[in-house]
Amino acid sequence: MSQTEKWRQYKVIEEFPTRELLSDSTLLKGEEDFDLKDIVIGKSVNIAPTVSYVLNGKKTVIGNNVTIGAGTVMFGGCVLNDNVFVGHNAVLREGTKLRKHVIFGSLSVSEGDCIIEEHTLVHSQCHITKYTYIGPYCFIAPFTVFSNDKEMMYRRRGHGENLEGVILGKGVRVGVSCIFLPGVEVGDYAVIGAGSLVTKDVPPGRLWYGHPAEDQGSASEEEVKVCNC
Ligand SMILES: CC(C)(COP(=O)(O)OP(=O)(O)OC[C@H]1O[C@@H](n2cnc3c(N)ncnc32)[C@H](O)[C@@H]1OP(=O)(O)O)[C@@H](O)C(=O)NCCC(=O)NCCS
């Protein structure tokens, strides 16, 4: 029995109720209507045999035409919308929400409680920390890291109380190996050059790069057109 068939034993639905479930940020809103068990899985889903699913009592929804690559570890409590593609050896922790047509690259890690909006590409080996929000049609190049804990409080009193996720607007493009400090907001269609350390909010439509990143002018019109969104 294939991994997908095994997962289907939990529950198969004919039509994935995308709009109802995902129209706001509440995980599994309306779940009572669908009699969910642990996993709801759509049609044409391809889950590689070596994908691990961590049972934690939380419910997971997988839409139609989703692929999950070999070696990926997925926790209960994720929502993968229609046409999502997850690469090999990725980690998706609880509360990860990948909207339609998102690509989540190999070896990338989601710490959970984060949203990646539709048609966004998160390339390989990225770290998406808790409370990150990435808007639609974004391009995140490999080795990009988002942070959320300014005070680095793990195992100290107050840990988790002041976490601030990074927010990226629509159509943002991020070059390879960028670092975003906690709570930074990047406006729509901004471009962040390769190797940048983003310490401040970036206004919409601007090109920033450097270490720390600074304003280098406007993002080209071409960039916005290519985005096609
Ligand atoms: C930011 C970027 C878009 C700028 O491109 P550009 O406008 O064509 O810039 P240029 O190549 O003309 O360089 C202009 C100057 O900025 C510098 N520069 C360009 N990108 C830089 C960056 N990311 N960090 C620091 N300096 C940079 C150049 O060295 C050059 O300096 P100089 O005037 O002293 O010679 C581009 O450099 C970049 O980082 N692209 C992302 C590539 C990437 O990661 N792709 C992902 C593929 S998976």
C-alpha cells in the first residue's frame, strides 16, 4: 500500500473545500461540517513512501494535486491547499499553512504557525520561523532565514512572549542567503538583493540590499511585470 493510500484511510473527500476552510486564518474553520478525523486528503495527491507524519492530535488538510517529496516530515495541524508542491526532506511543523500553488523547497523548514500565500516559491534550504507571513507571488531564494526572537529567550523566563514574525507583502523578491530580523515588514513588490541583512522595514516597490540592507533605488518596473500578479 502506498503512503498516499495509507493516508487516505483517514478520510478521502471528493472536492476539497478550499474556500470554506481557508478563507481566513482560522485553522480548520468549519471542520464540523466535514466530520474530520486526523487527515483530510483531496484527489490526485502524491505522498512519497518515506514521508513521516507526526501524530499530535491536530487535524491536517491536504488539498487536490498536492505532492510531498521523499523524506519530508510533516506534523499534524498543517493545511496544504490545492496544487502545493513540497520538495524532499522538508519539515512542516503544526500550524503551517501553504496556500494554492505554493512550492516549498527541499530541505526548507517551517517552524509552524506561519502562512505562505498562493503562488509563492520558497526555494531550498530556507528557514521559515513561527509567525512569518509571506504574501502571494513572492520569490524566496535559497538559504533565506526569517527570525522572530529579538531577545533570544529560549529557556529563559518570558520565552515566547515577545516573538515577532516577519511580514512580506505581495510579489516580494528575495535573493539568495538573506536574513530578516524579527518583526521586519517588507512592502509589496520590493526586491531584496542577495546576501542582505534586513534590519528595518522596507517600503513597497523599493530595491534594498547590503549588510545592513539600505535603500538602493526603486525596484524596476520590469520586476513588477514579471511578477504577473
Ligand atoms: C540586487 C540586484 C537585483 C541588483 O541588480 P542590479 O541592479 O543589476 O545591480 P548591478 O549588478 O548593476 O550592481 C550595481 C552595484 O550594486 C552592487 N550590488 C549588486 N547587488 C548587490 C548585493 N546583493 N549586495 C551588495 N551589493 C550589490 C554591485 O556590486 C554594484 O556595485 P558597483 O556599482 O560598486 O560596481 C542583484 O544584484 C541581486 O542581488 N539579485 C538577486 C540574485 C539572486 O539571488 N537570485 C536568486 C536565484 S535562485
